[in-house]
Amino acid sequence: MISRRPRRATSAALALLAALLGLAFAPRSAAAAPVNLERPSISGSPVVGKRLRAAHGDWSGSPTRFAYGWQRCDKSGGSCRRIAGASSSRYRLKWADRGHTIRVRVKAWKGSASRAARSAPTDPVRAPALRPLHVSGKRLLDSKGKVVHLHGVNRSGLEYACIQGWGIFDGPSSAASVKAIRSWNANIVHLGLNEDCILGINGVPGAYAGENYMDAVVAYVNRLHRYGLYAEVSLMWAAPGTQEAQGHPPILDADHAGEALTAIAKAFKGDPRTIIGLQSEPHEIGWNCWRNGGSACSVGYEALGMQGALNAVRATEAKNPVAVPGIDWANNLSGWLDHKPNDPVKQLIAEVHVYGRNTCSTTSCFNSTIAPVAAEVPVVFGETGETYDDSSCGSANISTFMNWADAHGVGYEAWVWNTWGTCGSLIERYDGTPANAYGSWVKQHLKSLR
């Protein structure tokens, strides 16, 4: 048998084999990251409540997917911060965005490789136009004919800080504090004023009275409007003669109330986004006294009834909607329709105050005494809360009240946007942090409304 030595592979064959093996086992090279050719863009109006839409722009490399992240920036488009939870191609502008510009950051993916690009900033986000209000039959409408459902809060302090000699507001009146109210999706703030402070009488310190007082009120109301909030400005604390206005009178006094209401009306007659309230909580009187004042009342002073109070407002040519409260601490509307004042411009709103443990605090009472009024004129719960005596911090009552009001086209203004540490306080801090279960429920409910 002839033995044969194996043939030695040629150098060319070895080179070919190495090349083939290299192709078979070499790892695939990673896909190249897409390259942005045209930056992302944003469409839509930069107005609170409007929705912005992002276009991802043009990219090389045929990206397989895109990720979005919206950013809130300063007015020049710098100092941007990511907006938590804003990760889709659409973003609805919030009140926190007002005054800021918005950018969108788009990341394009091709396999595991990605690259990001950012849009130009929008114009600064502005508040929506707050349209004037007017009454039409049983509806409160804006200037476009759209029904306005009032849902907001009361802001207390203007009625007592000045007469007690230590200020005008209790708590901040800044833009940031107003923005916090709007962040709950409130659309109205109810303010109660003090008769002596309006007129600068009965010893109120000058720094907190007269023009100083009213200028501060008007400036605050204008601030509310800039953030999309209507206002109700009511005469709350009043007293006859030289008595200090240190609380709610049974009925307005003829000595000063007409003059105080005239001052309120003159301040706001050019502002149809403000409702004028004649009084806060009439009590311990009947319906004839309520309407007519004077000899129809037995309250120990000359009384000004709701007709006289309304006349004082209309004498200024103010055509604002006017809120007229019921009796029994404004909890009773049973005689409102039969005794309502005559309004030459037909702009009346019925106001009722509803708290847990009030005489009228059940849906059966609402159905029998409030619903008939709401069938004729707009109605607002000018004050409402879980209990009138702060005995509960829960939400069983307020949920009943507001749900009934929503179902019947009735507005409401929750008591109270102050940090008093009581069950009736909606907030713990003026940044809008709810104080308790009551405040948390009201915030959640307001934010659920459109």
C-alpha cells in the first residue's frame, strides 16, 4: 500500500477559508442612529385649555418609532423642565403653563440606536379670554351664548382684616395664589366686603379703607380675571350708624349700605365678568322685610331691603348680574320668587347658602324650594360646605350638594380658600394643597368638570 502525505493547503485557499469563516461568525454591526434633518414642530394655539400637537420632524434612516417629552420653559425658551406625565404626541395646556413657553423633545429610534431633537419654543402660553356674563331667563350665559356653570370657592378676609386693623387680605393676594385657585379648575371666586372699609368710616385705619381698600379689591379681581376666573363681589359685613361693621347684619342698614353698594357698582360696572352680591346672609327677618326694608322690618335700625339695595346698584347704570340671597342665613329660597326685587335689566341670580346641618340641606328640600327657583332664574350656592359648624372634615354632604347642583344647572362656591386649620378650610397652604378629606373631594370634583 502506498502511503500518501496530505496536500499542503495553498495560501490562497487558506485566505478564502478565513474570509468565509469571518463572514459567518462576525457580529452584525449596530444600526446607525437616525439623524434629524428637520426639527420637530408644534401646532395649536398656546392658550390654557387648548391642545398642542407635536410633529416628529424629518429623519434619515427610516426610524421605527418615536418618543415624546413635553417641556415647560421660560419666556425665551430656556431653562426647560420636563412636564411629568406628558409623553404623548399631544399635550393639553394647563394653568401652570401660563406665561411659559413650551417645547417638545422627540427621540427617534432605529433598532436600539436613538437620537433626540427638540422643537422651537411656542409663544408664551396665555389665559383664555374670559367672556362677559349675562342672565337670559333661567340661564347664565357668556357673550357667545354659551351656558356658564359657576364652580369655585370663597376667599375670606376682606370682610374682617380691615375692620380689625391689621390688613386688607388674610393671606396672599399674589398671582401665584390666584394661579393655585385656578389649578383646581375653579372658574369663580366669591369675595365678601366690609361696609365700613369701603366707605372709610367708623375708625377703620386709612391704610385699609376707602380708596386704598377698593383699589386693592379691584386689582385682585382683575388678577382673578387674568387667570380665567369670574368674581362675585358681595357686601358682607355691615352695621348702622356708628356701630362698627363686625359681622352679618339681619338686613342691610339704610345709613350706609346704599352708599357702599353704589361704590361697589361704580367700581365694577364696566366689568361684566363680575357679579355683584347685595348681601351675604340675611337672617331673623321675614320676606316682606327682606324685600322692602323700612317699616316692614323690626330690627332696631332703619333697614334697606333688597329692592332698595338693587336700586342703589342700578342707579349707577351698572348692568352686571346681581346675586340676591334668601333669608335664614341665605339658606331659605322658599319665598324668593314671590318677593324678588324688580330689576329693570332682568339680570338677577338667586343665591342660597347650603351647609351640612342647615335646615335645608337635603335633596328633598332642594327639590321643593331651590329647584322651582332654578326653573325661573339662575341659582348659585354662594357658600357651601360639609357642615356650617366645622364639625366634620369629610365629604358626605358636600358630594351630595355639588352632585345635585350639577344635575340641576346650579352653580356653587365652596367655603373657604383660607388656611384656618378648621374642617371648613379647603387648603392647608396657599399653593392649593388640600387641608383634609373635604378639601380633597372638592378639588377632585372641580377638576373633573369641563
